[in-house]
Amino acid sequence: MTLCHLGTRALTTITAVSIGGFVLLAAAYERNPLAAVDRETAEWVATSMPSWAEWLARPPSWLGGWIGVTALALVVCAVLLRERAWLDLAFFLTAVAGSQIVVALLKAGFDRPRPDLGSVVPLPSTAAFPSGHATAGVVSLGAAAVLAGERISSQRARVWLWTFVVVGGLAVGVSRIVLGVHYVTDVLAGWCLGLAWLAACLLARERILDHTEEV
């Protein structure tokens, strides 16, 4: 069972639970025990993280950044344009572009400083909460997998596809902690936000499809 096979009730539940998780993180990241976890993890990363782990974290970080998301979007959009799959194209663009607009607004609203204990990459100028990379990892990979899964007949291939999506999405978020540019709660919030936005977009797509079939 994958996101593209879930019904309205399941998608609604995922959306609600994910939003709830985000709200709890937003309300509690400045308080213990979450604040202590963020601080202690950032300190350990800055002082004890082995260099090989930092280098392993770079490719997943690129995957969830503008380079990876842009490359994936160009490929997916090219395929959908060739197929004239306009609803799928609208779904994908709304999911990917819309999620980043939401992230930008939330970053501006929370304006949380990034860890300043030392990072192997330059700290971005944007705020920390929530992680845009973690959100993008969930939304871009998830939306692409939904569309690809609907076009793949092999069950085994779909399992491998979603395994890659889950592992890839987790790796993108963790890479931002390893590189010292995000706190743990930033990434958790990004995952929650990404899952909520993706599920909401799938809900909207499902309702449009149902309406089209009725007409």
C-alpha cells in the first residue's frame, strides 16, 4: 500500500496527524526536552561528527536542495507534458512549488536562528524552522513516486520505488543535521510539513478525479 493507493479517509488522517505533529514541534522546540535534544545534538555534530559522515551527507543534501529538486522537476514535467497529463502536471507543480512557498512563509514567521556551533558548509541566510530540504525531500520524491507508481505495472518495482523514496527522504533530512545547518526539530517539522502538504495535494487531486468521472 502506497500513498497513491490510499483513500480519502487515510489521506485525511495523514494530513491531520502530520499537521498536529508540526504544531506540537512549533510550540515546543524552544522548551525542554526538545531544546536540550537540539542543543546537545548540534554540539555533538560540531565537535565529534567524523569527516566521512559529513561527506556522505552532501549528496542527500543536494538531492533535497534546489539542484536536486530542479533536476527532478524538469524530468517529471517533461514526461507529463509529453503525455499531456495536465492534471498530473498541476498536481506535481502545486505539490513541489507550493510546499516551498509555505516553507518560506513559515521560516519568515518563526525566524529561528540556525545552529552557530560550526558547519562544514556555509550557513544559508534563511531561517532554520522548518527545514526546507526535509520538506522538499518528502514532497518532491513522494509526488514523483506517486505519478511513477501509477505508470508501473510491476509490484516489485513499486516496492523498490517507494523504498528509495522513504530512504531518500529520510537521508535528505538527516543530512542537514549532519552538516550542522539544522536542528533536529527543524528536520522533524520539515518531514511533518512535507507529508501533510503531499497528502493534502493528493486529496485535492482525488476529488478532482472523482468530479471528472461524475461529469
